[in-house]
Amino acid sequence: MVAFSEEKIESWLDEQRISDWTVVREEGGEQFSFEVELHHIPVDLTVLVGPNSLNIIGGFTFDPELLANLLDRKELWHQFRTEAMIVLTNVRGFYAFLDEDFNPTSFEEMRRISLQYFIYPDGASQHLFMNSLYDMARAEAFLMWRPEQMVSALDDQT
């Protein structure tokens, strides 16, 4: 028995906070997912609906030139790492630093950050679901934009 139906998840998607969603079905299986776009935060998240949990998935790949620029400026790199770790340790779920081949790596070698959060049936609610989507989206947006803001601010000073 599937704990979460497509209809249940769709009823939880708050149209005042979600601009669009698409249902993606796995051929021959019970699993399906939602590709979700949120209002006011231009990131896309995936909600993978499995037999026993909802898995909210986010992640992005950094611009290699931007990362190289930060790495060349050690003080900026240290500041970004500090700020990123604060965000990552406060967002629901877990995170991983990945290299260009999607293998786990250190912060210094990362090219991508992956975020995941599981919601189980015994604690599931629209409130938890929507707050989890927004928490992850805000974290992802900050991590995507902050390096560019830092480099741009420094370039403006010179």
C-alpha cells in the first residue's frame, strides 16, 4: 500500500506558494514524483513519492569559473564556507558535497550540493510538507546566489 497518493500531495500544494508543478510517473512502478516551482524563489525541487516516504530533493551545480574565482580569494572562500555551513546545518534533512561526477567529496573539491529531506506518513502534514519545501528552496537559493554576490561586491570595490 502506498502511503501518499498523487491526489493527497496535490491537495497539499499551496497554489499561493507554488507557481507550477508537473507529475512524473515511473513506468511500471508505483513511484511518481512532482517537479515543483515555487513563487518568489527561482529554484526547482523534486518531491519523490515512494511507498513509505516523501523525499524532497534539491541541488544545483556551481558555475566552475565562479568557484575558481572564490578559491583564488581565500578570505572570500573561507567566508562562503562559513556562511554555507550555517545554512546547511540549519536546513531540514541532509546535504552532500559532490564532484563533477556526482561522487561525494570535500567542500573544497565540490562542484555540486545535493539536499534531501524525508517525510514519513506518521508525521506528515501539509504544514510540514510546505515548510520543508520552502526551507530547502531558501537554502538552495542562498547557496546559489551568495558566491556571485560576494565576488561581485569585491569586484565593485576594486
